Amino acid sequence: MTNNNFSTQLLDWFDLHGRKDLPWQQQTTPYHVWLSEIMLQQTQVKTVIPFYQNFIQHYSDITSLANASIDDVLSLWTGLGYYARARNLHKAATIMFTDYDGKMPNSLEELIALPGIGRSTAGAIMALAYHQYFPILDGNVKRVLARYKTVSGWPGNRAVEQLLWQHAEQLLPKLRIAHYIQAQMDLGATVCTRKKPNCGKCPLRSECMAFQQGNPEDYPSPKPKKAIPIRKTNWIVAQSQSGEILLQQRPDSGIWGGLWCFPEVNTAEDIQYICEQQLNLNTINISLKPHFRHVFSHFKLDITPHIIQCTIESNHISENKNITWYKISDALRLGLPAPVKSFLETLQ
């Protein structure tokens, strides 16, 4: 199959079976394409849709996003995960507001220079919003190309990824670039799926090398498995006599960066000491709640909440911007990790 036939078959399939009613397809401005592409990184479409719709209602363009507080942005991201995406989204909006008059750059190089935008996301913006001829290489496209060309190896390997980029560039069509890029993503998401691909409905099967070999699920190779470590932590869930909850904002980098959480300690034996000596709390009662597990992509976290009924010994905490007392109703409007939000809701 020639490159022209590859794109023709794909576009013919897209015209009949491609997805055309997704919320971000109704307004294909650079901003809407960018936002959807960031949200769709490592996240399924059905999960993204309500978050996207809610986000657009609050921040309809780059300027409104740039002028928002990071806490407000993170609060809308709660539950979507991978919070660095939200922080980078806000940083990039601020740069575009300052340096580009609130508009998205229209060159691949300028897009890649923005926080959180890599080559594939930049290519999607250029193709879908600006109709320029650039390839993308998200997870769905990697899978389609790896099977079509029988590219062995894990796509996270640099050499494998470079080979897939070469194929993506060589297969670019001369017409309908936006539909072609969307067709690649749609085929991977709905037909050329990771498990049990529906090869009988694939427009590329006659020349797909993995299909001809009879082993499409062998491509691409999975990420080499590592033992997933289990970490443990203890939450200090301090409640004042007036019902307020003590929260601490985490550093911008690392897990749950910039989000508000309960203060943590590694060992339960340290809780009373930290409450009294570091947090200036007078503990009245400490009760243990059942532990639960939160799963990240690269480790599991076992969390044990400790409810601390207390009085405040001084105003030291109120002067610390990173540790603050909140009414639960106010706390629920902050940027919170999903398990913190869920736990607060049970307290409420």
C-alpha cells in the first residue's frame, strides 16, 4: 500500500465511522484543541468529557485561564489526575497572555517551547487547529503504526519512538490533514485497540504487517514490568472545636504538587509530637480510621487517617501560607487530590 492509499483508506473509514461529536470537535480553535490534548494525555475520552466541559465553562479562552488562580485551576482538575498537566497548562496560558497577546503560537517550535507541550501535542495543535502538515504520536497512533509496520519494542524506548516518528512523517497525506490526524486517533481508540483489536473492521488490514503475521497484539511491546512499590503514610486530620480542618499545600513539584492535603507523617508514633511541637495544637482526642489504598501509575500508597480533635495553641499556623484552617465547605473548593476530597466529603 502506498502512502497515498494508506491515507485514502483511513480517510474513507473516518468519513463513515470516525468520531465527530466530541465536545472539543465542536470548536476547533487552537485553545480548545490544546486543552483537549492535554486532558487526553494518559486519560480516556469518557473520563475527560465532563472535566473538559466544566473547565470550558469556567475558562473559555487563554486570557481567562491566565488570569485564574492556580488553586482554582487545580480544583477543576481534582479527580483527573496527573496534576502537573494543570500546572503546566496554567503556566503556558500565562506566557501566552504575556508574550503572545493571549493567542496560541502558530509554529511547532514556539509551541514546544511552552510548558507541558511536547512534539505530539504541538503537532496535534498544528494539524487540527491550523491545518498544517505535521504528524502526531500519541498512544493510539503509536499502536496503529507499530502494528502496521511491525515495529518491535516498547515505544518508550528512544530508538523505537524515533522509528515510529519516521513512519508517521512518511505516511502524511497531502490533503485533509485534520481529518487524517483525527482518523489515526479514532482508529486506535475504537478498532485497533490494545486488547482484542477488531481487525475485521480495520481499513488497513490488507497491508497491516502484524495482521498478516496473525499476531497484532504482540505490537507494540509492553513496557518492561517492574515490581510496584507500596508506600505508607499517616494523615493528620486535625479538627478544631469550631469544626475547621487543617490543610497543608504541597510543594509545586512531586506527587500532588501544589494541591492541598492533610499534613503527613511516616510513623504514627510521631503524630502527637508533631501536633503539639510543630503545629501548636493541643490534642484532646486521637481516633484511628481504617487505612485505605490509593494507586498511582508507579506506586501504591497506603493511607491511615488519624482524626485529631484539638484546640489551637497559638496563631502561628494562621500566619503560615502553606498550612491553613478551612471550613470543610471552603476546603472542597480548593485544588485537592481525589482521596483527600473524598475523605473530606465523608467528614462533611
